[in-house]
Amino acid sequence: MTNSNIDIDKAGWSFDNTYSKLPDDFLVKQAPIPVKSPELIIINKNLSKDLDLDFTNISEENLSQLFSGNLLPTGSNSIAQAYAGHQFGHFTMLGDGRAVLMGEHLSKTKERFDIQFKGSGRTPYSRSGDGRAALGPMLREYIISEAMHFLKIPTTRSLAVVKTGENVIRNQISKGAILTRVALGHIRVGTFQYIAAKQNINDLKTLTNYTIEKYYPNIKSSKNKALELLNVLIEKQTQLVIDWMRVGFIHGVMNTDNMSISGETIDYGPCAFMDLYDPKTVFSSIDQLGRYAYDNQPKITKWNLIRFAECLIPLISKNEDEAIKLARDALDKFEENYETKWLNMMRDKLGLYGEDKDDKDLIFELLNWMQKNKADYTNTFIFLMQKVIKSSEVYNNKEFDLWKIKWIKRLTLFGSTHHKSMVLMNSSNPMIIPRNHKIEEALTLANQGDLTLFNKLIKILSNPYKANKSDLEFMSSPPHNDRQYQTFCGT
């Protein structure tokens, strides 16, 4: 063991690598491909503490070697995971084509976290890809995943970003980078699809039992574990998408390989936050038909869950007809459950206690007004909370005033007070979201070596439900003459 290895072991790693012990069809042993001259760009000190890792006594040179994958801690066991996926509706056998799982780290409280390198080089699943990542998309995932965490939305998180000292070629030449991602796990709907496609019932049982043991041990004693796992994921994903809709988040690439069984938001590719309210908003450059538009996210969630249910049919019942009926019964409840949760979420955003028969009409009247008048989704609720925003001219509107009269009258129902309603709204409506134009500005500067705005953005986004007057520039929509914003996968 070299002195460098001894140095990086000081962080306090505690590995217990269970996934790597699964059958060969699930994974390949794969070390990160070494990079030329890694340079640490950012390390997440808050997340380090949550993981019970201490990097303060490790040299920056060795941290750069660690988070590039050039040096691995004792006990790690790097692998690339196999999975499949419906990508824009088309089934493909996939796998970690530009990522490797360094290992499963246990915190002092025995919480288990996957530590994964993204952009770590070619694997047997890379197909024609180079397995690398560009600096901009990796910093973008860092910003947005951390923002989601502080918005109180389940998400993978980002521990570090390093430059590799090498270039990657996409539609232009870009600086290479590797992101270290932390997740409860990387098992996806696509993982089940991959194993189901192999038609090995024992492997499917192994994956199902492993998943339940890892994420949902409370259902281990269930009479029908596969059906119960389906029910749990339906609930988890419904709540996750409700949270996305609450803050105007658009994932952009809701393929089945991007739906995590742990219920976390995963794979921040062409994602973005909606500024002006339009339910048909699409940012992804490759989503030309709007499959993953803002208001399609619930429908796609159900579509993905149906694909998950198909994988589990052999385990739900030996009688295929009975298994299909049980799965269908579970999935048929999705729309009603989603609408109930969505209405309650919107009531919270508007400070409405109790349930009134006219609430749905009141909510849609506001949303339709916002769309018609090109009002900012986030700032409309901030305005209703009587907080300061940079531009409020759009709200000097007779139709909006008439709606507000009805809303204020509704606030007083069920014995609520104005103060109680404002407290509820404050807990549901972020003041700060990652504004697309500010992210682009920060990434442009970061590519030039200036991380000042990037770090400022990270700090402001760590407290999104509060804002000062000095934060107004981070609360504004982009200029109206801004070109239509597009995001890209980065592959």
C-alpha cells in the first residue's frame, strides 16, 4: 500500500459491498479508467459530515486522485451495473456506460450509501460512447441535486467534482470531469427490466429479495412481497413527482432506467426548472415531441410503473392471469391517488386548510391565468405570500384581482387564520430555485476557472425557503428576449 492510499483511507471509509456479490448477469468488475492530471474543483463538506467522512487531513492532490478514481480506498470494490431501459418508449439493453460504483459506504449509524463515479471512462456497457463526462454537465448535476436536497425532495447527491485534465468531444471540445454521486442505491426499474429480459426466474427472485432487504425490509414478511414492492414503488414515485410539480422541476429524461427503486430523483441530464408557467414546457433538446413535458410527468410515471409491474408478474402469482389482475388493480389506483395528493399539495401552496368542493376550480383558475399572462410559476406564490419580488407588474391585472378575492375568502374557511395560511405557504413555496439563466452564467464562468458565482449559487440554494433583498437577482425569470432555453444530455 502506498502512502497516498494510506492518506485517502484517513477519511473514515467503511465499505460493505453487497451488490458486487450478486450473480454475474447483474454487473461487471470494472475499475475507473485513470485520468491524466486530475484537479479537485469542489467537495461537499456538508454531505461529507452526513456520511461520517472527514477529508480535512487529506492533501488536495490525493483528494484529486481519489475523486478521479485514480486511487481507491481500502475496501472499495468498483463495478459497473447492468440495466435496461425504455428510452423515449424504445426498449434497449444498457448498463453503466460511463460510471462505476466505487462501493457501498456505511455511516456510523449503519446507513448504506452507494458511492459512484460518473464520467469515469469506458465500461463493457459503453457501446460507442467514450465513458467520459464534460465539466459543465457535472457541475450542473452538482448544483441541481444539492438544490433538490434542500428543497426537501428525495434525491441523489453530489460529493465532489474533479477536472480530469483531458478534453471530451461532444458538439464541441469541452473540459473533462468526473462527479462523485451519492445515492441510497442505483437499482432502477431498468435493472428489473434487464434481469426480466434474461428470463431467469431465480435471478429475478434474487433481485427482488435483495431490493426489499436493502430498501424496504419492513415488507420482508409480506405474503406477496413482489406485489407489496410494486405498491411501495407506486407510492414512492407518486410522492416524488408531486414534489417535482410543486417546485416546477422538469426531469427531462424520464426513461425507465432513470426511475430509482429507492424513490430518489436520479440522473440530472437535460433537467431544468420552469420559469413562466406553461404545462407543456420542455427543455430537453432531444425531447422533440414533448414526451417528458412538465404536465406529462405523472402520466410517464404511471407508464414506467406499468413496465416495472410487467417485470414482477412471474413473482406476483404463478397464475399469470391472476398476477396481471393484481398488478392492474394496484396501478388502477394511481390517477385517483395522484390527484388527491396533487390537490393537497396545491392547497398547501395556496395556504388552504381543509377541503372545499370548489378548490379544484380555484386552483385551475389561477394556473390558467398564469399560463395566459405568462406569469412566473415560483414568483406568483411568493407574491401571494406578500414577499418582495423584482418584477410584479403582471399582477396588476383585473382578472387576477377578482381571483384573489375568491382566494382570500377561501382562506377563512375551516377556522384558519391568515397567519396559519402564510406559515403553510412558506413551508411549501421556495423563494429560490435554480434559475436556468443563473446556472448557465455560473457554468460559463466555472469553465473559465471562476467559481465565485457557482459557490454563491450553492450557498443561496442551501436555504431556498428564505431570501433576502440581496437575493432578488436569483429570484427573477430570465429576460423576456432570452432565447428559448434548451438543455442537453451531456453524452
